[in-house]
Amino acid sequence: MRTDAFQPNSADDGGGKSSRQHSLPSSLARITTFGVYTLIAGVVLMGLSFLTNPVPDPSFPWATLPKSLRITYTQPRIEHWPVTYTVGLWLVVFTLPLVLLHAYHRYRSRVSLRPSTWLVGLPVTVMFAFTTYCRFFWPKLHPPTWNAPSYTFVCWRYCSTYDPFWSDFAYAIAVFGVGVTSLAYRNSSYAKYALATFGVLAFPLGVPALFDAYRRHV
């Protein structure tokens, strides 16, 4: 093994870099704030569908409002879900990585977690959780459809086909993410390459890992 394979371990995962290099660029920080509001808007849009459709999500037929609380208009559906439910759920899916980055930016100085716990460990945990949920617990709708909001491209392939190969692939990426987190904790000289690879494989959920790779590179 090369003698420079690992840099000295440190509490901040930074290999001695300044706190400025742990911070989000101001432009990215603004984008993450926008992401938080967009996620909230997505949740509101999903909620609107409960006012118009008796059963917005057929996977959960029990999730409905009494008829007296619904309006008379019924939204059209995009495949299985009403329009606002679909749009809202896609917004939540694509903005969750920005919310994780925003949490890192806002709370990293208050919570004693390594930067790579925020930027890699949390996305890996989320990926394990959602992959397990979608594989074993999600009440699947038939037929499968392209309109299947998912947190990574690989997960979308599973949710839009129900082919277990893609779920297995998602698990493999998550396991790879565990190894990447270990490299990041140890400040390996290979960490930034592993982080970038995981970020691409787990896109869009892997966006925080891409930032971790970037901050180690600059």
C-alpha cells in the first residue's frame, strides 16, 4: 500500500483544512435554502390532492379525508396519482439532498458530527431505509409505471419495473457507501474519488457526497 494512502485522522474529516473549506459556498447555501422551501411546497401540493381526490395514493387507501372536507373538483391523474400529488412527490424527492446539505450548513457547528457523517453517512442511511421500504414494505401498484418518484436513479428503475435486480443494485451502492464513509472518516487520499463515485451512483440523493468530494479537492 502506498505510504500516502491515508492522511492523519482528525475529528473534522478535513485533513487539516480550514473551516472555510467545510462551509458551503454562499451560492450553494442559497440553493439549499430554496430547496427547503421547495420541499415544503411539495408537501403542500401533496396535501392538496387530499382535498380533491378520495384516495390520492392507491397504495394507502386508508389515507383519505371525509367527503364533507373535500371539494367537488377531482384532479386528473398521472398514472396512479393525482397531478399535484405527483408533482409534489417529485419535488420532495429531488430537494431532499438539498435539505440534507442545508442541515449540514445550518447545524454542523451545533451538533458534534463529522462532516462526512452529514454528507455521506446520512445519505447512505436514507438509501438503506428507502431501498428496504420499497423492496419489502411498499404496497406496490400495478402495472408498474415510469411515474415512480424515487430518491436515486437506480431506485427509480426498481420502482418503475419491480425488477429485483435494480433493488439489489441499490443495496450494493448503499454497501459501497458504507465503505466510502469509512474512507472519508480515515481521510484516505482515495476518499474524494470514492465520494464522487458514490455521489454519481446515488444521484440525486448522493449530491451531498459530491460536495464532500469537492471540498476535499479544493
